[in-house]
Amino acid sequence: MSSDSSPAHAQTQHNDTIDPAGMKVIWLLLVAAFVAILNETTMAIAIPELNKALDIPPELGQWLTSAFMLTMAVVIPTTGFLLQRFTTRQIFLAAMILFSAGTLICLVSQGFLLLLIGRIVQAAGTGIMMPLLMTTMMNVVPAHSRGRMMGRVGLVISLAPAIGPTMSGIVLDSLGWRWLFGIILPIALIALALGAKWMTNLGESTHAPIDVISIVLSVFAFGGIVYGLSQFGGGHGGEAGGGSTSTLAWATIGGGVVFLALFVWRQLVLQKGDRALLDLRVFNSRNYVFSVIIMAVVALSMFGTFSLLPLYLQSVVGLGATQSGLVLLPGSMIMGLLGPVMGRIYDARGPKTLLVPGTIMIASSMFAYSTAGVGTPIWLLIIVQIVMSLGLAASFTPLFSASLGSLERHLYSHGSAALNTLQQVAGAAGTALLISIYSAALHSGQAEGKSVPEAGAPGGHAAFLLATVIAIVPIVLAFFIRKPEDQEEYPAEVVEPTEASPVE
């Protein structure tokens, strides 16, 4: 690996513990990432309420989600360059200022337009946060102890979605939609204040000029693909009379693919002089490629299922909104709490011990959901969701650790950017795919005079069955994931970074 002269790197490279300054930075980033993801997951349930409160049609209200996803898809590919061009402190403060400003705009907005602008500003800060967290983790944590610390990332990305929908339902029923932002804003401001006081610079920044052409190509490439997919994900493509929407969505996706090809060509040219916006040399590592493919497929299945499942449980199975949230809650809580445990297992045993059973549990859960119907007991649905959550917990930590750990040090930021970008696109694709299949069957059945449960059941079964087939791919690839050599340099049980750090 390439050398780095930063003090943080020198300390973690030669010691078995994380220095207190680095540990403090990681905790700040974990809190900030938790707040950002919590905000994103509270909005899914809030959209219908916002449509009523703002007196806007559903297709317009859908933009509050689509615009957020679109902005994320545009911002994340640039983070590989940004994390090298600017310091950790500069990036963190910029991200939290953007997120806090966007949350404030949403809180005080009186109409749809200002609320939409606030969501876009929020997304600009959110898109930076996860790549920053993962890159910093790779730079600060000793290689042989990364699994355990990456488990904390898994805790964040699991616990926030578990709390988000439940919190959103309670707030909407008792306080109103503005309080979704009113609760998030103080936490974001506290994280910003703590960051301004304690955040230190880790690593060294470069002075390479940013390539404007690459940014433009990235906007049209990833933005076009995610926007097109989000139109299907909104459910419009399956509606009667939605042919024009489907045509526009496919045209946008096709245009995005063309711009993506141009973007890739541009990066291949620029990376010869280390000037690429997103360095594609990360894909020279087979271990990284296989890990990213598994992560993308898992994200496709997970986001698709989490988007369709509440709708399916309420419309077909007949549960209320609160009951649907409670079905998801236990598994997600368990998934979050087991993150550090999975990390310890990864450090000691390697990725296959977790990935193989984890991916099997994900696929099995998808299949179980494809058989659910009106007569399915709630307790059985909760068990299925717990099994799926265990599979996700067993998959995320080894995938994060093995993928980025397979890269050279100077490619960490680009590897994190590529991983998060593909995860975002795959999540949009999963949502679009499953919702479209369900919506098409639902509207077709209703046109024949069937009730919503009767019309929606076949679509839900087909959607989850397709997700099951797709989820078989990670099972096969899981056998090819290896633990990076530098992570096996020391036995995992020697390293206790959290106990060694007085910060904790």
C-alpha cells in the first residue's frame, strides 16, 4: 500500500489501538450518519400526510422522495475526489451545515416548493456523510480490527431505519409533519457544534483541480438512471394511463446509461494522471468487485423489500400502519445491535463464516414473504423479518470490510464513493422493480373488479419471488470473498480499540 505521512495513519499503522483523536472523529461521524439516515427513513410514511397538508397530488408529493434520491445520486460519485481534495474537518462541517440548513428550510416551509428545496439541500449533506464515515474508518482503524468497527457502521444503517418509520408514525399522529424536522434539527445542530469543537483533520489533502466535465457527465449519468428508476418506484408505471410516464422513465434511464458510458471513458483517461473524479482502478481488485456486486444485489433486495413490505402488509395482509411498523421493528433492532458482534466474528473467522449463511437467510426470507397472505399470522411475519435482518447484519460488516480493505490506501475514498453510488442505484432499482410489479398487478386486478387484497396478492407474491431469485446471486458469490491479507496480520483478539481509547 502507498504510504501516508499523516499522524493518524502513523499511529494506527504501528499500534494495535486507535488513537483518541481518531476515535472521537469516528463517533462524531457515526452520530451524524445516524441522524442523516434517520431523517431519510422518516419521510417514507410522511409523504401521504404531506400530500394532504400541502394539498398536492401524489405524483407531485413523490418528488419529495425522488428529488432526495436524485441529489444523493449526483453528490455521492463526487465524494471520491472531495475526500482527497479537502480535509476531514472541512468536509464534515460542510456536510452538517448543508444538512442542518436543509432541515431548517423544511421546518419553516409554508408550501411545496420551499419544502422540496429543503429536501435537496438535506440530501447534499447526507450524500457526503456515509462515504466520509467509511473512508475515515479505513484510514484510522488498524486493518486487523476493521470488522469490529465496521460493525458499528452496520449498527447505524440498521438502527436508524428501524426507529425512523415508528417515530414518524407517532409524530405524525400526535404532533404533525413539521415536528419530523423539528426533532431532527436540534440533534443535527448539536452534532455540528461538537464537530466544530472536536473534529480534527485526518490524512492530507491534495490540490488536484476538479474536472467540471466529469461532474456534468456524472449528474446526467447517475441522476438520469436514478430519476428514471424512481418514476417506476413511485408506482406510476403500473397505473392505467401511465404509458407516457413509462416511456419517459425508460428514455431517461437510456440517456443516463449513455452518459454513464461517457463518464467511464472520461475517468479512464483522467486516472492515468491521477485526476479522475472517480478513480475506476478500484475495480482492478477482484475481491472488491465481488463484494460490490453482492452489496448491490443485497441493497436491491433490501430497499425493494422495505419499500414494498409496509404497503403489502397494509393492503394485502390487512395490518394497520402501526402494526406494519412493529413487524419491521424487532428485526431491525436486532440487526443493529448485532453489528459489533458480527464485526468480531469477521475479525476472528473471516467473511465466509458470515456471508454464506447471511445471504441464504436473506433469500429464504424473500421466499417466505412471497407466500404471505391474508391468513398469515403476525408472529410469523415478525420471525421472517428477524431472519432477514440477521442475514443483512451478517452480510454488511464483511462486505464493507473486505471490499475497501482490498484496495490500496490512496483509493479508499474512491472505493467508498463507488460502493455507495452503486448501492444507491441498486436501491432505487429494487424499489422500482418490486413496486412496479406489485402496482401493475394491483391496477389490473382492480380493473377487473377485484378488491385490493385480491388484486394485490398476486403482484406481491410475484415481486417477492423475483427478489428471491435475484438474492441467489450473492449466495454463489459469497464463496469467493476473501479476507484481505493485511487484515490477517494480527489475531483479532489482541485488538481492543474501544477499550483502549479513553474517549469511549
